[in-house]
Amino acid sequence: MNDQQHNQQTYEAFALQYHQKRSHEESNLWNLYLDRPMMEKLIGSTTSGTRVLDLGCGSGLLSRWLKDRGLEPRGVDFSQGMISIAAEENPDIEFTVADIGATSYADASFELVVSGLVMHYVQDLGPVFAEVSRLLSTDGIFVFTIHHPVDEVTEVRWNGSGYQAEMKPYFHNRQYQWTMLKGMELLSYHHTFEEIAESLYRQGFVIERIMESRADDALRERYERFHARMNSYPSFCGFRARKVS
Ligand SMILES: C[S@@+](CC[C@H](N)C(=O)[O-])C[C@H]1O[C@@H](n2cnc3c(N)ncnc32)[C@H](O)[C@@H]1O
């Protein structure tokens, strides 16, 4: 079994648990307070009716938000279980089972492609970014969030009174394993900032904005340790890029 098949089977097996985790604030802090605010800022203001593809849409939560803002989203994910939940909860949105590197949509079908926390599952970003470029019309926008390159090589531990970090080698594209939920082991790949930027550049994109997630100060009292961790060491980052050629 290759890494993609491992991740596909894992997401398949944990689709419902993943969706339930995302439905409760306490188990959803990272998505709710780090990834989503960054994603919303990177997408920025949009025109009603914009055709948007949600790559690696999971159970459809971001697609729902896009639809509620007046956009026309479609979602793809390689987990049938995720797509079934997404379709059941959002009958007004089209969801399809597909790999993010090989969708069946025609060239230039979308003005916007979004992808929340999926790209770290891909070792070679080139073919996926090429597919995104194919799907976008000229001047189209690609917004994605990804594990922060520094977080991927840093071990952060709570020592009883604060967080301590140990950084490991940075310049490589190696696989790492991590646990999302008990028993839910996923395989991801480390990408440096330069590699991400060069991969975009080679597919005709220019980067308009880069963000690094932080926890809002309003969360300091309610989630003290989470706030401290997220404002001391990086966790996710996000890119907004425009297709120019
Ligand atoms: C962390 S979840 C994020 C879900 C969604 N983007 C969100 O933000 O709510 C990652 C999703 O990416 C999907 N995924 C990972 N690799 C993929 C691939 N190569 N092709 C299609 N889907 C993929 C998984 O099945 C999973 O649903």
C-alpha cells in the first residue's frame, strides 16, 4: 500500500469521527481558531456567483461557508465516506470523489480554488499545482493552508510551566507520521517555504499573500495553554496565489 492509499483508507475509516470532532468547539480549536480565520482572510472579498473548487473538501464545512457567502462551490475528496457526509449535509452543493491531482473538471472551470490543510499529504506539489492551474481561469486565485514548515520539524512540549521546542533538520522533503485522533495515523511530507513558493512559481502563479496562524487574544482566558502554544510557535500557514500565465 502506498502513502496515498494509506491516507485514503485512514480518512475513510475515520470519516464520521473526523466530522464529529469538527462539530464540537473543544475538539476543533485548531480548525476553528487557526485555520478558518486565516482561510477567510486569504479568500477576502469575493463576487457572488464565483465558481470555486474546494480541493480535499472533507465533510464539506468550508464548501458550506462558501455557499452561504453566495459563491458556487464544488467539492472533491478521495474519501467516499467524507463525500457521503458532505453530500448528505449539503444537498445544494455538488461533491465528487476524486484525487486532488486528477479531477475530471474541464480546463478553466473555476475562478477560485481553495484547499484547507490538504497539501501536506502530497510529496510532490508540482503535479497538484499544475492541476490547480489547469482548473483556474487566467487571473484565477488559489488559496490553500498547510502545516507550517517550521512546525513540521519542531517538537513542542509542555514542561509544566511553559512550552519548549526542539528543532530538527529543515532542508528536506521527507515523510513524517502524526496522529490526528486516537488510532488515526496519517502520513505527510515536509515542504520548505522555498519549495512551496518555487512550486507555485513554476506553475505560473504569483504569491499575493502569506499568513501564519495565531490564536486571537480573545481566547487567552478560555484556552490559556492553547493561546500560549499558538502564539509562541507556528502551526499552520496559508498562501494566496494568482495564476498569471
Ligand atoms: C484535514 S482534512 C480537511 C478537510 C477540509 N479541507 C476542511 O478544511 O474542513 C483533509 C482532507 O483531505 C483529503 N485528502 C487528502 N489527500 C487527498 C488527495 N490526494 N486527494 C483528495 N483528497 C485528499 C482527506 O480525505 C481529508 O478529507
